[in-house]
Amino acid sequence: VQLVESGGGLVQAGGSLRLSCAASGFDFDDYALGWFRQAPGKEREEVSCFTSSDAITYYADSVKGRFTISSDNAMNTMYLQMNSLKPEDTAVYYCAADPILHNIVVVTTDKDISLEVWGQGTLVTVSS
């Protein structure tokens, strides 16, 4: 079971990036999926999550209207389209998956919860 992110890089404020998260060893249809980020010196925060089976999607207020989460289940790949990027979006972005949506939603606030699989992270740097 593995997740591999790609697509990070350096972009100017106002620009766009699309992150990809390729999964192997499990079926997207059976999992809740999420994107998280961690900026230097800060706690990991949830950016977005969704389940394709329930059509439930969540976005953090800080990215709502700018970021879009999607997936290609045939390719077992999840995406995060990031538009109108701001310097405060600079962080390492991680994708994660778990069979239980609740775990994805609360993992950053409940220390007793751990997710089944995390990617290694991809760095996004937004210059001003």
C-alpha cells in the first residue's frame, strides 16, 4: 500500500499548480482520501478530503474557492488543483488515505487517530 505525490515546485503568488497522488496496492473506491500540508514550524493541517463513494467533499476555509480536489479512480490517482496561490500556501503537501472518512477528518485534531497510509510529501513554495 503506497501513495506517491508529485507536482510540487516553486510558483509566484497568483499562480497555479496541480498536485498528483498516485496510489498502489488498494482501490480508491474503498477509501476516503485527503490532502494535508505542513508549513515550517507549524502543525500539519487538513486542506481537503473526499470520498468518491459518498460524494462528500471538504475544504479548509483557507483554500475554499481556490483549491479543487478530484480523482481518476481508473488511474488510482488523486489531484489537488491549486489556483490563486498565496505565500501562506507554502508547505509540504501530503496525501493520505484511510477506509474511514471520520479518521481523515479528525486526524489533525485527535492524537489517537492514525491513517492507514501517507505519501512522502511534495514541497510547494509560493514566492511573493
